[in-house]
Amino acid sequence: QVQLVESGGGLGQSGGSRRLSCLASGFSFSLYAMSWYRQAPGKERELVAAISRLGRSTNYADSVKGRFTISRDNAKNTVYLQMNSLKPEDTAVYYCNVKSDAWGELWGQGTLVTVSS
């Protein structure tokens, strides 16, 4: 079964840190670029960060550059999002995403991150 399962969400304070994980299964993880998106209340889903198949290339939304780091461990079929210097505006449901020309697009169930001021 092709699946993405996020974990690591929760409540944190402004200025704090949190690490999200996304465990992939059912497909050859190392063959695919991976992304993290987020959706804040009342807003559209937006791309936060993306990482290439081998982790050599990354890109970030301007709003998180210098604070968030995306990484992956292909041996563990896992992609991470390290979030530092959290702000209340980072409050959102965070989703893991993978796209395949062969079988389409896959989303995880999401994990909620809430940052209090």
C-alpha cells in the first residue's frame, strides 16, 4: 500500500523548535523528490520545502528560509522537516507529498503544528 504518514506535530511556543517526520511506504522512496506543504486555517495549501531524490538539492518558501531545514534518510524511507525559530504564523497542518508521473500524487494525512505567542 502506497502511503505517507506524518508525525511530530503538536503545541509549541514562539521561538521554539519542532521536527516533523514523514514515513513512506509502498514505493521506491529514493527514486522520488519529496515535499512538505502546509495549510493554515482559512488559507490555501502552500509549498514549504522540497528535497531532491538524493537530498543534494533543496528549496524553501521565502517565509521559512533560514528557519526550516528539509532532509531525508533514504535507508529509513523518511523525510524530515526541522523547524526552528517558530512563529505563530507557522501554525498549520503540515503535509508530506510525493509526485509520480506513473501513479500520480500522494498526500499524507497531515500533522497539526500550533505555535503560541
